[in-house]
Amino acid sequence: MPQCRHRICNIEITEEQHLVLQRYLPYGSQKRIFQLIVSDFIEMLQENPAKVIGGLLYRDVKLKDFLKGIKDG
């Protein structure tokens, strides 16, 4: 059975962004959270790539928009 190969994806963030992520995400959780975000993003791309890419690039959709449908709890 072939092994699953993982690839590393590096992105540049500002020092301020880095500090905020460190403040809010417990040690070791950043990797898992970004894996979940990428998985969900890929799923959305497979359903409607033009709408997803366009919505993000033109800022019609932001990640915080997804919180509107989640009840506080």
C-alpha cells in the first residue's frame, strides 16, 4: 500500500500576524487549524472554483462571514 506523501506549503505573514496567531492559538494547534482550512478550501474549490477564487480575490467573501451562521453557545 503506498504511503501518503505530505507537502509543505509556506506562506509569508507579517510579524504582527505571527504575534496574533501565537497569542490566540495554543502551541501546536496552528498546523492542525491550517490543515482544516486548506481541506475546506479545496472542497469549496472543487465545487465551484470560479466563485470561490473570485469571491476571495475581490473580497466579496471573508472567512469571518462563515461565523454569521454559527450560533453562540
